[in-house]
Amino acid sequence: MDFETAVWEMTHLLIAPKKVFKSIFYQKQMRNSWHRPDPAFTYLLSFFLLLTSFAWSLAYTPRVGSIFKLAFMFVFVHFLLGSLLVSTLFYFLVGRFLGPGVAGLPGRRRQQGLFSPSPAAAQGDALEFGYCFDVSTRAFFPPYVLLYIIQYILMPAIDHSNKASTFVANTLYLVAGLYWSLITFLGFNSLTFLHHTQLLLAPVPAMVLVWLGCIISGVNLERWGVSWLFWGVDISK
């Protein structure tokens, strides 16, 4: 397992996410597969989530049993099961509606250049479930940093109903959602046989509107977000 590459990917997912998916072309040439069989990224992020669950448990869970329950929720439910469900959804929807030969969608289809694969060659390309899982796990990392680590650090400051706390907390959730949408888009946009991938950015305006609406109405998304993070676990704040 190449943990060095996994750390490089995690770093660049935050500062230059487009670079992470440029290497898939080398992966395709060497292994004839878009999917990266190396599970180092998944194992490493699972380990980080385990450590993060212990930090949250020490601060907010009153019982010893809650520590193990929260660790299970973070690693197996939030990350692994969540990524599996998202990748399954994208495997069917992206492959069905954004693949080659799908007519009637808005926007321009990609043009084949001189050095691009011909339409005949592109017919051999197919969306792989493993690649969908790769995209979903990588899209999970920036929200993990923002909502599992930075939110934990800022909890004493943002767990209030005043305007400043509401603005900071809601902006934190907005940036996490934007990161997730951007990385999901970049992941599927890197596959040259897919078309109209810009439609994957459709949730972005909705996120901005929800953020603006919550700011105006004074709804602090941290209250909802923490309840979701600790779903099924007894907490005391």
C-alpha cells in the first residue's frame, strides 16, 4: 500500500484538487483501469476518523460505550457506508445520464481533438464502480477536515445562537459542501468519455441559497450538523 501517495492526495485535495485526478491517465495506461486498487487512502482516512472519534468522545460523550459506538459511526457508517451509497448512486446515474450516446442533455458535448481518442475507441470505456468509490472517498476528505476537525476545534465559539457564531458555522458547512461538489465534479470530469459533467455542479447554487437563507433567518447549521454526527450516540455539551 502506497501511503505516501495517499498523504499526497489528501494534501492536494485541500489545496489543488485538480492535480489528484490528473494521474488517472497514467493509472489507465498501466493497469487499463480507471480504478486505483491501492486501499491506502481508505485505510488512512479510516484511521484518522478513528482518532477523531476518540477526540469527540473524550469531550462530549458521557459513557465508555459511547466511545466505541461513535468510532463505529464515524468509520463504518459516515465514511465507508456513506461512500458506498454515494458511489452506487453515481455509478448508475452518471453512467446512465452522462455517458456517451446520451442525447437531449443541455450544454455542449466534448469535441474529439487530434490527440484525443476516437469515438470508436471511446466505446470501449465504461464507468467503473471502483472509480466511483475512489471519487466518493476523496470527496469525503475535505468535509472531514472541516466538519470533523475544524468544527471540533471551533465548537466553543460556534455553539451559540448569535450572528457571529451562526455566520462562521454556516460558512464552514457551505465550504464543506462546495468542496464535496467540486471534487465530485473533477473526478468524473477527468473521464473523457463522459459528457455534460458540469451538471454535477448543480447543487452549488442550492447550497449558496440555503446558506444565505440560514444566515438571514438565524439558523445555526452547527446545531443540526452535530446532531447528525452524533446520531444514535448520547452526548452532553
